[in-house]
Amino acid sequence: MRIGLCQIVSTPEPSTNLGLVREGVASAAKRGATVVVFPEATMACFGVPLGPLAEPVDGPWADEVREIAAEAGVTVVAGMFTPEPDGRVRNTVLVTGGGAETHYDKVHLYDAFGFAESRTVAPGSQLVTFPIGDIHVGLATCYDIRFPGLFTTLAANGASVILLGASWGAGPGKREQWELLVRARALDSTSWVVACGQADPTTVGREPLGNAPSGIGFSTVADPFGRIHAQLEAKPDVLVVDLDPATVHEARTTLPVLANRRF
């Protein structure tokens, strides 16, 4: 499986961010990627009112992403916001193109480090896996990375690749935590973990909006043994990587934690 990670800096404008999706897909597809992953909050950055921007997964913004995916002949995975009846939104991952069509609503909300995502975002309740060819893929979003059970459950449900979009909050030690958590979740689940984050907005001359998590970059791919397979720096960039399914089989044979676990 050849996957592209498009590390972008989302703006507050969904239409502008569609341009970033189009550019990223074109770049990754040109290099042979069949799956192109974007960060959490691709539709619009955190720090702006999300309710007025939210659209359903069959709305105009998502349909534009579908068109981009269809034109390039790839599967696109991108973070968006969908409306919730109580006035909040859902933090949603849209998956579309290449024969795949599903979505995941973020389960674990970022009520930490002085930020309260649950004030404006309603939690999801269902984990999601889906096939791409012969490979089963799981979905997660940002703060989910701190919860090992989600990743081992996705793996137990058949996932050997877990795609995660993030808009990681900056601060002392946060990059080290990000790298450690991506590697640990890959090791916990003996799966490939493909973690695509928002780039650091200061690298393009933008300041973060208030205390909203705006991204630090360093999108990371970890193999099923917890080793960093590939990684970006802080600025916007596109990373294309090949994932070998045989590595999953090797890890799960050598280190059968999924089979040995008792809780």
C-alpha cells in the first residue's frame, strides 16, 4: 500500500482548504499514492466558530472532496466537521474514493491542556474499520492516540493499518509525546500507524488562534514494531510511503500481544 500524507496548515475558510486538498492529492497521486491522508480539521482550522461551517457527509464540501478523489483515482481521508442536533458539531473523518466510502466521528474529545473540545464538539461512539483491497484499515483522530484500547480494538477488528489525522497542540514536551504515542500505539496494536498532523502555522507566518490546537507538524509513520518508518518536519509538506503488509504478519507472529492479551 502506497500512502500519501499531506501535512497542511488549514485556514478558517473551507473553500480555501479544498484547494489545499486538491494540491495535496495531485502531488501524492503523481508519486503513486493510492490513499491520501489529510489532518484533522482539514475543512477548517480550530479557533473559529465551527457550527456555521459544519456540513453533513453528503454536503457540498464533502462532495467536492469526492470529486477530487474520483478525478485522481485515489482514496482520500480528511478531517471535517458535521452538524449535531444539540448545536455542537462532530469531529468527523471522511473517507471517500477508490471504492471506499465511510466516516468516523472522533470518540475521545480533547478536554486537556486547558482546551475543552467537548464544549463545541459532540463525541462519537462507534469505531470504524474498512477494506482497501486486501488490507483492512482503521480510523482514529488526534487525542484518540492517548488511548491504547482503541488501537488494540481496531486491530482485533481486523485492522493492520490505522490512519490518524491530528491537529496537535503545541507546548513543552508535546512533540516528544506525539512521537512516543504514535510509536507506542503501533507497538500496542502491532499495526502500521499513519499519523498525519497539521503543520506548524508559524512556518507559514501565521500565529495560532487563541489556545486552539493548531498543529506542530512532524507527521509520522510507525511500523508494527514501533519504529519510525518515515517522518516530516514542522512545515507543510507531502510524504509518500510504502507499507509492507508482511511486516504486520512478522510482528504479530514474533510479538503476539493481541493473541496473548487477557484484558
